[in-house]
Amino acid sequence: MALPIIAVVGRPNVGKSSLFNRLAGRRISIVDPTAGVTRDRVSTVLEAGGRFVELMDTGGMGIADSQNLTDDVERQINLALDAAAVVVFLVDVRDGVMPLDQHVAERLRGTAKPVVFAANKADDPKFDDFAAEFFQLGYGEPILVSANSGRGQEDLFAAVLAKLPPDSGEPAPANVTLKLAIVGKRNVGKSTFINALTLADRVIVSETAGTTRDSVDVRFDRDGKSFLAIDTAGVRKKTKLADSIEFYSLHRAERSIRRADVVLHFLDSRTRIGRVDKQLCEYVLTNHKPAIFVVNKWDLVKGEMNTAQMGDYVKKIFPMLDYVPIAFATATTGKNAYRILNLAQELHKAAGKRVTTGVLNRVVQAAVEANPPPMRQNKQGRIYFATQIAVNPPTIALVTNGPDLFDNTYLRYLLGVVREETPFAEVPIKLVLRAKGEGGGFKETEDAEEAKETPRSRAAKPVKKRKKRGSTTWDV
């Protein structure tokens, strides 16, 4: 059952996004003095008065968008109004009644939706007398609120709850099974993919680069499970960020990566992979997030190259991420959208698995015997014990005779062997090295004692010839 939607609407720069963030209790929408920052419908679920509702931020009504996206913004506002159970009509008490306020008032009268009228930026009681001017809009006396200080928040919630339809026993929203961050350069088809995945006109799609500014959370259900797709602003070089809006967009994209379970890194099949993609991959790698390279717009180059050639090119550019699967998609038609979703679920499941300490010790022992660590500082590196100490990402602790005796090349070799012998073939693994005798630092798993007693009493399996990983490719 869908939750009742509370849509916050008004002309540009009355503080809709600031109020949305205040009511949500956290920063979600970008707040900037520039008019027209919000374009898409930005929403979040919250609890109010003992029931759950969906709060929705919208773009400014009547604005002429700087990138000729006015019609797209207006369409998203109309979709919000159509879906809303209650509309919060917001004005700026300091500016008084503006022509666009009149426009919004007339537009809302045509919707026949319950309206809660509020005047923002009433930080000081000295502005209270200004509220009388707004009676001319035909919605009575506005509730005085301040998104900055929180003034009037309880009164606003009470008014909204009073206009909501009767509680029909809407259950709490289902726990999200998987959070997907959709990232990549500008104009690679991220928003188109979101709409294909959700089968809805959920975010604005345009050939204009930089259309998406906020990180937009889009919930959708499939096969009885609830998912969250996070559409992010297209990333470009920091030296080319045009303004503070792009700066905030970049940081929200990075935050989306941090809170995601799996990252879909979109690549345009028609363009070469550049520095921005490499920097983005470094951020994904640093945060140890399972990822999928999604080569989009494949229909535009099909016949000029095959998936194997493109896969080899991607792996050559990202040798440190050779384990990451590669998928090919055509977002405009939705081709492979659900197959990518299923693959993401498999990666998330793999990243949450545990491998017994006994198995890990035997795998590491075999790897060391097949290829001992090189001499460093006139000493031979030794690994006494290995255990998995965490999941998401899988984290493996190695007790050694000195972490400095193992260089990155050798650690990459160990990781490669571990991937081939465990369920972690296509997900990042975090290694934690400790010197023998160091205090604590990690917690051993339940089967640690068994592994300590018997790792060398069992025959270590020989390390097999390493195979290429990250070979998940689909024709389109």
C-alpha cells in the first residue's frame, strides 16, 4: 500500500528545500540561493503522528530554467501534485505576496487537493505582522515557520496530519533489501536507467549535460522486495565545477557511494574512459564497495565492436578492479536493467558471506607455499594466522611477523588467490595486517581456535592457475 504523500510546493527561493530538510531531520535536498536548484522530485519517508508518510520536495513553480528544462521541471511538479494527499503551499513572509505566489495559488485551486498554507523565513516574531498580507491568496492565515530555526514545525505537522485522509492502517515501509548508487560522468544515461528500472517517469531525462543536481532516492518494489536506487549528479573534474551547486552535487554523489550497498558505475560506450572515471573508481575502491561497470548506450556502437573487446578495454584501464563484473545495457529501452539488478543482489549477498577460519588459513597457506613473499629488509615475511573479522565488505585479518614485510604487489596476489577460493570472486576484500603480539585490533571468528590448532596439520590445496575475473558480459 502506497504511503500518503506530502508535497512541498511554491515559487522559487521561498525555502522549500530548506524546509524539506528541516522536516526530514537531515540534509537531503541541495540548498543554495540560486533559483531553480531543485528539479527532480526529492522524497523521503518519515513518521509523523504515529503514521508513516512520504515527504516530497519539488522544483520552483514558474521558473525559467537556465538549461531549458522548464517543461521537465513542470512535469515533475505536476506528477507530485497528482500523487499528493496533502500539499504544503510555501511562501516567503519577508518578500510579501509576489506575482508567482498568485500563480501558485491559482494552480493549486485547480487541483482540488487539501492545502496547508505556510509562510517561511519567520525567524523573528517581528515578521508576524507581515502574514496578514497573504490573506489575499485565498488560503487564510499562513502558519509561520522557519526552516532555519525550526519555528512552527510542530504546528505545521499538526495541520498536515489534520488534512491527511483517515489512517487506513498503512504498514511501515518495508526494509530496503538493496541500496544502489548510480554514478558516472555527465550524460551517460544514469537517469534514463533509473526510469527504466522503476518503470516510471521518476527523474528528469535530457540530452543536456548536468540535468541531475541532487542525489535522488527512488524506492521501488520487485519480486516482493524493496529497493532503493540513488540517482546522482554527473561527476566531472573538480577544476571544471561551474558553481557551488555542482560542488554540492559532487559531494552528494560521493556520499551516495558511501551509503550504497552496490555501486553501478556507468560508462558511455561511445566515449573513451577518462580521468573522472578513474577518480570515481578510486573512490569506490577506497570505500570497498561492490561495483558493476555498466557500459550503456551499447545499441549505438553494436557492430563496431563486441563485448569482449570492450571488456578488455575496461579491464586494461582499471587493472586494480579486474574482479568487477561488466554489464552492457541500453537504458532507453530498459535492456538488461533487471539482469543488472539481479547481479547487484548477488554481489551484495556475496559481500555478506563468511568464510570459516580453517578454510581461510588453508587457502592462505597454499598461496604462500606456491609463491612465498619476497625478502624485504633482509627478512622473509610470514603469515601465522588468517581470519575473517567482518562482512560488507569482507574483511580478512592476517597475523604476520611484520606488516611492512608485505608490499602491495604481494598483497594483490594474496587477494587474487582468496577471491578464487572463496565466494568473494567479484567483490572487494579488505585486508587488515597485524604484527604477532600486537594488542587486539580485531575480533576472531567463532572457529578461530580450531584453525589455530590444525591449519598445518591438513594438506594445503595447491593454488590453481589464476583465471580472469570480472567476465560477466551480456550481449544487447
